[in-house]
Amino acid sequence: MTHADVGQMHLYCNYAKEHWTLEDENPPVGLILCSKKDDSLAHYALDGLPNKVLAAQYKTVLPDENLLMQEINRTRKHLELIGAVKNKPKSNDD
């Protein structure tokens, strides 16, 4: 992320607020995704803006397939346990 990215997002938020936001809506929020984030640059570039602009670091590589499947299964079981997701009926193909 650079200060130029912050300025560009600020411009987009101002445009969206003026042209797309309805009177009863909250102002738009900008999110800058970056492969590397310098915390001090983010602090000084984002602090004090009238628009809410956030910077977040993202991963450029997916985790191992088995690890990903374990996490998906663990999350599904948790959601089923709390009743957020119904158990999928088994088909004859299973």
C-alpha cells in the first residue's frame, strides 16, 4: 500500500458519497487490500481522513488443500451444532 492508494480510495469514497449514497445511509467505507502492509505508513496515511478507509493484508497463496478441507469441515460441524445449517440428507451416491 502507498499513500497514492489511500488518496485514490479517498477520491472514490467522496464520489460514492456524493453520487450514490442515499440520505439515510451511512457514508461509504473504502477497503484497500494489499499483499504487504507497512503499519506505520498505514497509520499516517489513513489517520484523520473524513472517510473511513481501511487497509488489510491478504494471503497470496491458499493453504494446503487438506488443511483447508479440515477447516471447512470443522466450521460446518460447528454451524450444524448451533443450528445455523441443517444436516444435508445423504444421497444414494454417498
